[in-house]
Amino acid sequence: MCGIVGAVAQRDVVDILVEGLRRLEYRGYDSAGVAVIHDGRMQRTRRLGKVQELAAALDAAPLQGGTGIAHTRWATHGEPSEGNAHPHVSGTLAVVHNGIIENHEELRARLKGLGYEFVSQTDTEVIVHLVHHYRKTAPSLLVALQQAVKELRGAYGTVLVDSADPERLVVARSGSPLVIGRGIGENFIASDQLALLPVTRRFQFLEEGDVAEVTRRDVRIFDVNGQPVQRAELESELSHDAGDKGEYRHYMLKEIYEQPAALLNTLEGRLSGDRLVPEAFGNGARDIFAQVEHVQIVACGTSYHSGMVARYWFEELAGVTCNVEIASEYRYRKSVTRPGSLLVTLSQSGETADTLAALRLAKESGYMSSLAICNVPGSSLVRESDLAFMTRAGAEIGVASTKAFTTQLAGLLMLVGSIGVCRGNLNASGETAIVSALRNLPNQVKSALALDKQIQTLAEEFANKHNSLFLGRGSQYPIAMEGALKLKEISYIHAEAYAAGELKHGPLALIDADMPIIVVAPNNELLEKLKSNVEEVRARGGILYVFADKEAGFSSDATMRVMPMPKVDEVIAPIVYTLPMQLLSYHVAIIKGTDVDQPRNLAKSVTVE
């Protein structure tokens, strides 16, 4: 959600700011703006709509300056409009902000009483007026910000500039990520390192409660108690062109096809011969895993579905009980922590607000240890967990997660096997079987991608549909859920998923010839049960689309289309069967003409509640 870019340099930074916003478009937004300081004067341009609208406005009326901030807004308080777009100003100050200020109404009333006039509906505007108020008596902009944040409740990643003091940016982070990019004679700030890759590869990630002052030659960081601190400087491994679509029409399609390579990256160095390597999850992981008696998985959205698949694996393969819970539910209910519990959090970005809050709550709830499975090194979730596993999927730009999901599943399967081995519940042959399946996984995924043309043709039958139903059993039930989520996310077709055995408990009432029924049907011990469920649908006039390998025994006819899946090891079948679900949703969205990479009302990284 939202994007922040800031820069302080001797050169003109407008192009850097706009390019940074372009590289953050994947996060979802409705308006964009930039403010720069030139000759002691604040210049600001804002536009409703895409960054291209802002860029066109800047071409028509150029701005220049060596210090500036820029923002893409995803509306929370106040409708999408140019007046509500960031940056917001107060006197000589300008601010950009990600997050939500929960006590903005009381602050707004107080500031109005002090004579401040509000020109937007946003919660953000209270920040710039509050800092301006304190700046009247504070010795510096930094001190004014430190005073102001003590009164803010909620989540914020915020950056301010002052045209009366143009040589610095001041920033504060609480619940919303910010990263400092280090240059030579210039420095930068952003909500995501991807925005700054064209200008630097050296980064410092701000911790919760940090406030910092950034000048061309220096960065000073202060912790939540106002004490000066040093934050480690890290070298980014992301490629400069991670945000380019290359030969593909959309990021989503590019990322679907990147999955064989992404999975190879996930596995690299984590398998040794026919053995798993528990140390891949962090120092001391082997000793911690040996004590695990229960696993609690907490996640949101697509990551929640990967956790649901892992629950089947944990209990069947590792002999360890496992619960999976949506983070926004977990954090707001009273729960009991079982002895010997490992908390596993899953997040593509590592900044998902509800998942982070759940981790912080769990730290006070008696968990033995915490493990993050994440795609972004240096993210808050990774830094705040005891153990961490990087999925190495590479930058994922499309809002609908694809390669982040399959690499999470690969990491979870390695975790399941590692805990099983360390607990003594998984013997050598069982471990070898998991390793063999994982080594075959990239090629199996590549085989599933070969269905693309057939799925593209099949998708034409969905063009005029308004509802659909996805069915699966066992570990394929969460894959049905993920397939339904993908279809609704990017094609806007209403889609539901059910465990196939639940058909008689309600969903059969919906079956008719206008509702496509998508079935994931690997050849496993539940196949005959699933076939019975398929017949229940056929008997009621439903049209079926069945994904199954040749040995499953399905045949196409007037009421059933069978898509031939490769024969695959049962343990990795959930991962492989995900691919056609992704391709189906993509091609249906193309036919319907929706915005595949930036679907309406959605954002890539959900950093607010």
C-alpha cells in the first residue's frame, strides 16, 4: 500500500523521485504527488490517477530541486482526489505518510483550535500541522518531529522536508516500513528498496520507533527512546531490472513463468545429497526444532493458504500438531499457547501489518520460538523473528501473488521435513522422499506451464460468467481456495472454494449450467471420493473443468473438460497444481479486460489494518 520516495542530493532529484514511484506502482494507489525545494521555495505537483499522469504534468510544468519527497496514495481517509493526494503542506513544511493515524480526529480538533486550517480529508494532514506547531519552538526539524510522534497513535512511515532548511529530510517509522538508501554525496529514503535500485544498492532498514535525519553526507538515527543508534548497512541482492516486464505483457505472467527458476533459488544450498539442512532456517534451528511439539502458523491472504497446505504436511509427515490462523483474527482473540509451540509467520513483503502485530503479540504469549518465512531480507518480520527463511523468489510486482506462494510452499515443505527429522518422527527414507520430490519440483512446475495454450482456450468459456466454484480435497482444498482467490482478485468474477466433501452441505444448491466448477484432482488416496463428488455435480447439470493426470481416469465429454496434468509426486502436488489455477485466472482476466497487475481496490503490501 502507498509508496514513499525521498532524496537529498546536489543534483536535480525530480526524475529519481518519479522513477521511484513508478517502481512502487505494484503496491496499489489512486493518486501521486511530488514536492521539491528549489532556491528556498517549496514546489508541489499532485495528480489523481497513475504516476504517468503526474509525469505528464511535470513534463508540461517542470519542477527542479535537490531535496524532495514523493508519494503514491491508497485512499483510507478521504476519497481519491488531487486535494487528498500527498504531499501535504503546512507553512514551509511538506509531508508524505504511509499508514493510519488513529487519533487524527482529536489532533485535528486541537490543531484547529490553534489556528491551523485543514484543506484535505486525510489523517495525514495532522502530521504536518503538528510538526509545524512544534517547529515554532524546537531547535530543529528533527526535534520537532520527535516531539510530534509522541502524540501519534497508529501506524506511520513518514518523511518531512522544510524549504527553510533544505539540506535535510526527517523521517519516522512506526508500523510502516522505511529504508534509507546510502549514496556518495547523496542519500535517499523509500518505503521499499526496489524504488531506489537505480541509484543505490546500500540500505539501512529503520526499526520500529526509529526517527532519523538524512542529509547529503550523513544519516543520524535515533531509537524510540531518543537515543542515537546504528542500523546495519546491507547490500541489496535484487537486480536493477527486477521491476521490468521484459518480453511479457504483464508482471503477473512474467512471475508465473519465473517459478521454475524461483524454486531453484529457494532450494539452492538448502539440500545436501538426500538430506535436508535444518540450519537453512537459522542458527540454532536444529536444537529448536528438536523441541517443537506444536506449530502455530499465522498469515494473511495467499500466505494463509500456503499455511493451510502445510498443516496437512506437518501432521502427516512430521507428526506434529499444527494450527493455522488468519493474522487479523489471531491478534484480536484470546488464545492459549500450547507448550513447545513454534510460531511460524508467512509474508511475501515481511511488512504485513496484521502478521507483524501477531508476531509481536506472540512474543508476549509464551511461544518457544518464532520463525518467519519471507521473500524480503531485512524486512520487519525477518528482523523481529528468532529464525528466518528467505524464499528468494525475487521481486514480485503483480498484486496477485504467484511465485511468492509456490516458494513459500517449498520452504514450508523443507520446514516440515526438518522438524520431522529433528523430532525423530521422520525416518531416513521419508526424508529422502521429500528431498527427491523437491529436487524434481522445478521441472514438474515447468511441465505444468506447458498447459498454458490449452488453458488460454479454456478461459474463453469464462468470459460471460459471474460465479464459479473451486473444489479440492485434502491438501488440494487450500489450492482450490487459492484458485478462487486468484480468479476473484484479477477477473472480478465471484469465486468460492469448498472442500469437495461439503457439497451436500449447501453448495449443491448453487449448481447449474451457468456456474463453472473447477476441480483439482491429483491421483491420490482421496481420488475415488472426489470422483463421487464430481458425479454429484454432473447429476445436477453442472459444467466441470477437471485438472488431473491421465492415470486419474477422467474423460472429457459434453459436461466435463479434463486438463491433462503431469504425473507428480503426491507431496508436491499442491505446488504443481497451483500453476494452472494461476494461468486460468490470468487468461480470464485478459479476456475480461481488467487491470491484471493492479486490480481495483487492492494493494500488494498491506501495511495497515
